[in-house]
Amino acid sequence: MTPAPDESTLSASIWAPLRTGPFRAVWLAALASNIGSWMQTVGAQWLLVGVPHAALYVSLVQTADMLPNLLLGMVGGTLADIFDRRRLLIAVESMLAVTCAALAALTLAHRMSPELLLIFTFLMGLGSVPEAPAFQAIVPDLVPRGQIPAASALSSVNVNLARAIGPAIAGIVIVRSSVGALFVTNTLTFVLFAVVIAAWRAPKRAAAGYREPFGAALRAGSNYVRYAPVVRRVMLRAALFLVPGSIIWALLPLIASERLGLGAGGYGVLLAAFGAGAIGGAFVLAPLRERWTANAIVVAGSAVFAAALVATALVRNELIVLLALLPAGVAWVGLLSGFNASLQLFLPEWVRARGLAIYQIVFYGAQALGALLWGAVANGFGLVPTFLAAAAVMLVGAGTIRLWPLIDTRGMDRSRAVHWEEPVVALTGDALGGPVVVHTTFTVAPEHEAQFLRAMRRVRLSRLRTGAIQWGLFRDAEHPHRFVELFLVATWEEHLQQHGERQTGADRRFDEEAKSFSDPPPKTTHYIGAEVGR
């Protein structure tokens, strides 16, 4: 299988990525896997509804599933960037199939305690640590760049279609068979997904023959996010939405059983209503994004979700709660698919999985901690006050949009750019092993100094994103119009990656803007660390 044709030849509609064979096959396999996962979630939560302290135990299912991503998400993203993503996904899906098969066997044998169920849920959550960033990072290999927003929306449709179908099927299976049967089904979906990924032939990555050491790759990914204001802002907005929004997944089973008097089938219908709203949201929001800003969508979506939480808490009529969950689903997919697409478009290929992994840490961590928080509050104060408190937190978060808005990236060039001349050095072999100091001298006229310093603020972030571990700008005390930029890179190999792999068009523009204020043109020198002994 090969990537799709150039983006100019395809429609920009939400359905365009499905015209591409590789994306279509992976999308359908992911749908089957997501259906199985939602069936398992319903089964796991329903096993705990009748136990003592049910509110806490039921909410801990979500916490156990998502906590591994909070603790180890960056490790998974690093693995997905330095190893072959296809092979990694096959290995992970195989491991998940074995784990789920053991869970199914113990459940069918009536050997499953609440504590053991949470342990298995945690183990399966470990599988999603490398799975989620690796899967999201291959999307640009499946479709043209211009279709990435549509592919992201279809991924949200996938998850929410599974949310609509899976719980409903789960309710029927629980009534007619058992929870163990749900776990068997989920095992088979992991096997199917592994087979489809194995059949896909990924395009060769444009590697430079250099594999980053794990520790250096972990540091580079963390630094990229740390010094990328666009990425940090997306993650902040996601967290402000997800912490209060997590109450739906944590405590909806108890709303179904305690407030509405529903069984497993009724709970499945509630989740199906939310999923149906999310599916519709992928289509409703497409035209809205052409007229509304991303920040306006965040505010509107948060307000809609908060209103749905209030209705879910106060109304004891099943039909009205179902109707309230429909727009909540629209808001959920509208915000989260937008956040995800923004990151996929912004992150360069060399660090994409690591950046998405940190987003997954926020995504899962906010929901895991939120579920634990709302479960503890509900255990002490009851369901209704807890849902009302979550709605209030949601509205307060939306109110911070003027303080922390999403950053517009439409004018940023995210293509790879090789604009630095390859450094010419006389040293060879072990002499190049030490840390590298890059020294650049600028001569700036007084009337251009303020503009130059503003430009260098952007250059600083660019250097630190792409490999520098220290950076500084200094004024020559003897020649006040002369400035010296110094930055430190851990190894010569990593500095070569800065030259050939890590720069984007936006980084080139920042660099060229700063250089334009220097007369004569700036001069760069490289210094390699020398071993002097003790």
C-alpha cells in the first residue's frame, strides 16, 4: 500500500480520506477495535455497579485505564519516533490480545474481583501508551497533508461511532450472555487490528541514518513541547475542557442505575446517544469552522457541554437526558478533534509522535485525575452536586479564553526546510564526540536593535525546540553594536540533525529575519568540547 495521491487531486470533504485504500482499511480495523474497547468499558463498569462504594470503584475503571498514559506517555511517544511505528503497533496489539484473553478467561471462570479487574484494566492501559501516539503519527503517512483535518475528524467519527454502537451491543450481550463474552470479543478485535497493520506497507521515512538514543530522544521531545507555545496552549485548553468533561465517563453508569433506574441496556443507550451526537458533530462543525474562530468554538462547545451536565444531573426523565447528551457529543468531538488536528498539522515529522504522546498524557491524565476527583466528590456529596460542580468548572475554564486563547497557526510554514549550510570541520572521529557550542556574531545598527531583539526571542525558541540545551544572547562590552549568540547542543550528531531534519519553514523565517538586521552578515563558528582530564 502507498500514500494517497497529492492533496490537490482530492476533495477536501470529510469523506475524502476514505477514498484512499490504506486509510480506509486502517480506519475500519480501528472501528472494530474501538467497538470492542467500548464494549469492554461498559462490561468492566457494569461488573462494579453493585459492589460497596460503587461510585469510587466505577470511576476508578477510567482512572486505571488512563493512568499509564499519564505516567509513561512520553516513553511511548519516544518509542514511536525512534522505532518503526508499524512494527511497534503489531507488537502492542499482540500484547493486548494476550492480556484481554486472560481477562476473559478469569471472568468466565468467575474469578474476577474488583481489585483484579482494575489491575487488568491498568495493564491494558499500558498497551495504549505506545499505541496511541504511534497510531496518530501514521495518519500523515496515510493521507495527503491537506486531508489531515478531515482524517482527524473521521478518527473522531470512528471513536464516537464505536461509542454509539459498542455500548448498545454490550448491553444486549450482557443481558443475553455475560460480561466475559464482551472481553472475548475485544480480544478478537485486537487480533484483527494487528493483521491489518501488518498488511500495510508504510512509506520509507526520510531518515538521515541516525537513530536518536532513547534518553536524548526523550529530552528532545520534552524540550520541543516546552518551547512551542502553540503546542502548550492547545494542551492547556484541552485540559480545561477534559477535567470537568471526564465526569460523563466516570459517573454516567450511576446516573443510569441510581437516578434513572436503567439496566445495562439503558446505560448503553445513553452512551449511544452521546456517540450519535459526536458523529453528527463531525459534520455540523465542518461549516462552523469556516465561519467561527477556533476560540469561539471552544467557548460555545464548553457552554453546551456544561448545560448538558446540568440537565443530566437534575432531570430524572430518560428521554430528556438522552436529548441532552446529543449536543454534549457534538461539543466533545468538535473541541477534541480540533485540538488533535491542530497538533498533527503543527508538529514536524521528526517529533510528531512525542508531541502527540504529551498530548495523550494531557488527554488521559486530565480524564484519569478528573474521574478520581469526581468519584471522590460523589462518594461524599452525591451525584447531583458533583455534576453541578463539574458544570461550573467547565464554564470557568471557558471564561479563561481571553487570557489563554489558542494561537493562530494558519500562516506558519510547517514543511521541512534545510537552509543552513552544512558545517565544514577539520576534526574527525572521537574529536567530534563532545558537546557542541555554536557561536554566531551579529553587528546591528542602533535603529534596528529593538527589532533584532524581538526577532531573537523567536530564534531562541526555535533553537531550543530543535536540539539546543542552553541558549544565550550577549552584547560585546567593547563593541556595543555587536551581539553574540551562543547555544549548546549535546552531540555533533544532534547538531547535524538540526541542520538536516529538524528545521521547518517557520524556523527558517525566524532565522532569516534575525540575520537581516546584521550588517555585515553574521558569522558562525562551531566549537567542540575537548577532554582535559582531571
